[in-house]
Amino acid sequence: MAQSESLIEYPCAFPIKVMGIADGALVETVLAIVCCHDPLFDAGSMERRSSATGKYLSLTCTITATSRAQLDALYLELTGNPLVKVVL
């Protein structure tokens, strides 16, 4: 498969899971980053799950993916943030 080919057909709903230390700043930070890359993202649709001990928080944001470049930039910004531990 050539590099320009993609298994994803754009635009599409694309879930991104972000995990980090349960801190109030994590939610606001992730929301700000996601909205920067998908201005129409509905903050109310963000799913939140705490770990059993409550130390970690998992956030799932289903964005409208419009291109590979958009997804790459979003993943790069999320993984570069010190509050974020894992992005799936």
C-alpha cells in the first residue's frame, strides 16, 4: 500500500482515548487540544472513567476526523503534553 493510501475514509467519527493522572487540569487541557483540532467537538460527549483507585482518569473523545494530517497533529500535541500519559 502506498503511503498516500489510507484505511480510513474521511470524514469519519474517530474515537481517541487519553489517559493521565486524575487532575482537574487534565480534562480542561485535553478538551482545549481536541477543540483546537476539531472546532465542532461537543465537550458534553467526552466520556470519563476513573481507575479503580481513582489515581488515573481515562477520557474518550470521538472527533470528526477530516484527514490523516489532522489526526497526526492531534496525537502529536496530546502525547507532547506532560499531563497525558497514554493516547490510544
